Amino acid sequence: MDARQVEDLLDAQCALLGLRLAPEHRPGVIRYLQLAIDMAPRVMDFPLEPSDEPANVFVPVAPRSAGQEGA
Amino acid sequence: MRAIERVEDALARIAATDARVNAFTDVLAERAHARALAVDAQGRGGALAGIPFAVKNLFDLEGLPTLAGSKIERESAPARRDAVLVRRLEAAGAVCVGALNMDEYAYGFTTENSHVGATRNPHDLARLAGGSSGGSAAAVAAGQVPLALGSDTNGSIRVPASLCGVFGLKPTFGRLPRTGTYPFVASLDHLGPFARSVAGLAAAYDAMQGPDAGDPAQVARLIEPTVPGLDRGTDGLRLGVLGGWFRRMALPAASAAVERCAQALGIERVVDWPEVERARTAAFLITNAEGAALHLPDLRCRAHDFEPLSRDRFLAGALLPAAWIVQAQRVRHWFARQVAASFETVDVVLAPATPCTAPPIGTEWIELDGQRLPARPSLGLLTQPVSCIGLPVVSVPLWGLDLAQPHLPIGVQVIAAPWREDLCLRVARVLEAQGVVQAPVARLDDRRILDE
């Protein structure tokens, strides 16, 4: 992405999220966004199999009154 | 020694030194006195009886707002009860004397907190204490307390332990309950102790184990005490040092520290983990996005109240595509499986904890592997790939290896497979018994700050 595209991304995402950046924060945010953009290919370009599941695993939450049996 | 005497000594040392170190954000003298008298009245025994300790100020302490290093949380309601780990240490007879400085919302490796000032390294007051649990490491190094608690998401126990020259334990992800602490990145947050001895770490760790329903990431495990086996030595253990990324991103002092430990332990084997840099990138992206999402409401309406060093990173993290984060979590799991396979043939591996000894406060850049890199995030380059997959680590302190700054310590990570904290502690204990690693109390020499 060139610098203009990064700025466009920033503006579009901020509008979507309701973030109004102060002018003095904008250069720093762009710098860190560019850093993440530069790093992302290291994970996005890595070939994985469909069986490579994410590391975060949801643990179902049972009601307090539920016993072990039948859970 | 009675608990009340230990607590009085700690409070006196804090009063005498904290204007220079700036480790504490709250000192709880009245509470500590009452608890110490109660411990003495009960005639408690045990390794932790009457031991003063303090906690990073993201741990709930009854009656105090849980600041997590921020200005914003000063407005939050006081905690109604102590964090689970604080309660467990006090149930074992330890006495909490206060709360400690940190990077805002734990997003940093330096504890250059602009709201309350930087915590200074007790071994050289012009230098960084490390972070984000900088107050915890500095308080132990300064002799203010013999025990402190911190958190570690990407290195926030091991980095300050390395720079301040104390022992630190980051247990396996999911081992200790985080109930009653302010989160940073729930996918990666760990809690653990700092101490001036391996036995101190082990005693605190054992007292804090056990299930708590309040932390959904805690894994159901039996309590596995480490103190009884602490002196079993290294006989039968297969030991190695990590190569590749862990050598490339280390300056000479850090490499020398690993080499000294390897020599002491008779290690010749080099172990290479695959795709370490990708794992570090995965942790970086997950941290950036998940941390930002947590603070999005405040980022929308009061970004000016955030710490300038982390505000722009949080704002940028809110903008990352979801696909990057899901893929980062997949890479993380892939990496965990590769490293697990590597632990089929080795029990414990060593790596530097930080690329260098403590830089001066305010350092912006360091050079590593022929690259000019931003100093603050780079302090975690060697810890981040390890916590990314939740491995247990003890950081052990060595001295005299930075030839230009021989008064500064540097840490080595002693790393084992998940749930084998006992092996990390056993190896650390051997190094300590040989005199290779130690955590002396800082002299707190003012001249170094005056010279700057």
C-alpha cells in the first residue's frame, strides 16, 4: 500500500469505528498502522492447512446449577 | 523475625529509597501493619509467613482503584476485594505493602509512565527498569520488598527481571488465575512472581496455584508443588540453547550470558525452533488488535488521556483487519505444535531474556542484527515468541557481561514445555547454587543519575 492508500484506510476504518483522531495523533497512528501493514505478510503469506485451527479456544459456560453428569 | 518487624523494615526501605526508584504508586502502611500483627498473633510458620510483597497496580487491592498504570482508571470505583493471587499469598502469611508502577495498560517494555514518572533501574538510576512490570522488578532489586507480582503478556515479567537483575517466573499460560486483575490481551496475559532467589519464586508460585472459576482461560490442573523437588538438580534432564533468532537478536552481553549458563550446565546442544519471527509477528498483531479493542470506548472519547507512548499504538491497533488476527492465531497454534515436537527430545532450553542490558531512560533506537530498530518494542524481541505459545520460563540474572557497563545485569530465560515450571525452577536453582546467577540488592548509588 502506498502512503495515500494507508491514509484512506485510516479514514475509512476510523469512520466505521467512530474514532475521531486529533490532528496531532494522526502521524503517530499512521506510523504504527504502517508498521502493522509491513508485518502482516509474515502471517498472511504463511501456508497453513484447513486443520490449522486458531490458538484461542472457546470454553462453553455451563450454568452454576449444572452437575458434571450430562454435561 | 516477626512479621511486623519485616513489614516495618520494608516500609522504612521504601520510604528511604522510593523517591529515587519510583517503584511504588501506593504504599499501604496501615493495612500492612494490621495484617502483620494478625500473622504474628496466629503464630504462622512457612516460607511466606510475614514476607512483605507488593503488586503491579493492575492487581485489585481492596479500597483502591485498579489503575493499570493509567490516568483514566483513577476515576474507576475502588476494588471491592483483593485479586485472587493477592488473597492466596496473604492466606500463606505474606503481607501486601503496596502497589507498583507499570507501563500504561501494560503496553510497553520500559515503565516510562508519563502520568507518575518513569521507574528507575535501582542498579543505575539513569537507566530503564524495563516493563511493563517495571515497578515490580525495581522494588525487588532495590530491596524494598523480597517478593512482587507482575504480569507478562509478551515479556513484561522477563524484560524487567533481566534489566533489574532479579529472578522472575512466567508460568504456563492458563496456570495461575487472573481473577481480579486488569487485562491487557486476554489471549496472552500471564501473572507471576519476582524474587531475589529461586526458592522465593517457588514458594510464592506454589502458594498461588489452584483453580478459580473467575478466569475462563485457566486450565484445570492439579496443584503441582515445586518446592519439594527444587534441589533435584539436572541429572537426567536434556538441556539445550536456542539458536537462530535468539542468537541473531542478541547483543554480545546477552549471548555471553547464555554461554556462561550453558558452560555451567555442560550444554553443547543447539536447538532451533522454526519460524520464530512469524510467531513474534503473530503475537505483535494479536496484542495490537486485542488490546485496542478493549480500550475502544475510551479511545473514541478521551484519547488525550492515554499515555502518549501507547496511545497511537492502541489507535492503530483498532484499525487492523480481522483476517490478520485470525491468521495470527492460526500461526500461533502452528508454532506451538512445532515447538511441542521439539520438546520431545529436549527438556529445557536457554535463551537471552533481553537483547541488551538496560538502556538509558528515553532511548529511542538500538541496533540489532545490522538493523536500526525502535528500542522500546525491541526489548521484547526475545521474550515475545516464548509467551506467544505460553511456555513456562524462569528469568535468571547474570552480572558483569556488558563490558562497557559491568555494573548492569542481564537475564537468561530458562524455558520448558507447558506445565513444567518445576524443570525451569530446578535448572535455575542449579545455576544459583553454582553462583552463576544471583540477585543482590542494589546499592542505589546516586552518582550515576547526577552524572547524566
